[in-house]
Amino acid sequence: MELLLVEDDERVRRFVRRGLEAEGYVVAAARDGIDGLQRAQAESYDVMILDVMLPGLNGREVCRQLRQSGVPTPILMLTALDHTEDKVECLRGGADDYLTKPFDFEELLARLEALARRGRGYTCGAPAVLELGNVRIDRQSMQVFLDQEPIDLTAKEYQLLDLLLSSPGRVFSRTHILNKVWGYDSDPLTNVVDVYIRRLRSKMRWDRDTGWIRTIRSYGYRLDPAMDLPEPALKRIG
């Protein structure tokens, strides 16, 4: 899926672009409204992320001109303004949806998918207990057990493990992890994810070379347990 991202904040632009590319998007990026307008008029995109506050030409004006020129690309507006009138103005100006900063990266993905469909998280009822092999998470008590032995994890370590264990085999980008566990919606310029992965491996006694948390170079991490786990490998107890 091809996407145009128009965002002048370099850290936000880099963070979102890296995360979307890790999810399989082909991302073109513009730093100001004029460049964004020209790109959107010259090329065809499946969806567009457009910041409201842009140099050169603000996002609302970019959106208005695109609609006047007949460009049908679905547009998701990003705004730091949380007032109802600002959101209404975006929608009446031709935007298909809006998202207020700071935003949840998973919500951004869901909204983009919905817009893309229109243009062409833990879900409700999430299990109270996750069990994979010899690892068990009780979400109600926030306790983790390894071979029925309780493991002492910090809050962030617990959240990281819960995220990985909820979707074994899925590759989570560092961007996605930073957003879901730490709540960042821009690049914090730290290696905090890698540090916590090392701590989690150590506490869970997982050998980096024999399975469980796999490093996916240049992307992120995947929970990849040994192949000889009893079936069913993942039990969801609600």
C-alpha cells in the first residue's frame, strides 16, 4: 500500500515512516504543505496522512485544494488541536478522518486500513490469561510464571512481554513497541526497546540463539518459541 506522509516535525515524520514501513507500507514523505500538495497532485496514493500545522501551506488549505482539483485520495488529518470546531473544520474541508496528537500508533494503523478500504489493540473480550509453553501471564493479577515459578518483572517488562506473547510469530517493529509500551508518538532517540529486550531475555532465561525472542534486523522483534511446544501452543482463557 502506498502512502503519502506530510509532516514537518522531523522526529514525528521519522517515527511514523519507520513504523509504517515496518508494517509493509511504501511511504513517500513531504516536509511542508507546498511539497505535499504537489506530490499528491502528481502521484496516486492509497491514503494520505496530512498534518494541520505545516509551513508554506497549512494542512487544511492543502486538503481544500486537493478536493477542488478532484484528487480523491483518502486523507487522515493529524492535529494537535483537540477542540471540536477544529475537527469539524478538518472534516468539512474534505478530510476523511482525523487523529489528535499524541496518538496511539495501533489506532493510526487501524484508521489507515479503514480509509484504504473505503478508498478502493487488545480487542474486546481479550483473554484474562495467556499461556505459551512454560510461560503463563495472569492479566488480572499482572503476574508472570515460568515453569509455574513467579517471575519478578517491572511494569514495562511486563507490558513488553504481554505484547509479544499476545501475538506469537508476529514481528513487532521498534516503533510499534515504543508506542504501545512507552506511549511515544515520535522518535525518543534512545535504544530503550533493545535494553528492555535484553533485560526480559535475562529474567525469562531465554537464550538469544535458541528461540523465544528473535531479533529481526532493522525492524524489531518476534516471539518465536521452540517448535516442540505442546499443542495447542497458545491457550486463551477468558
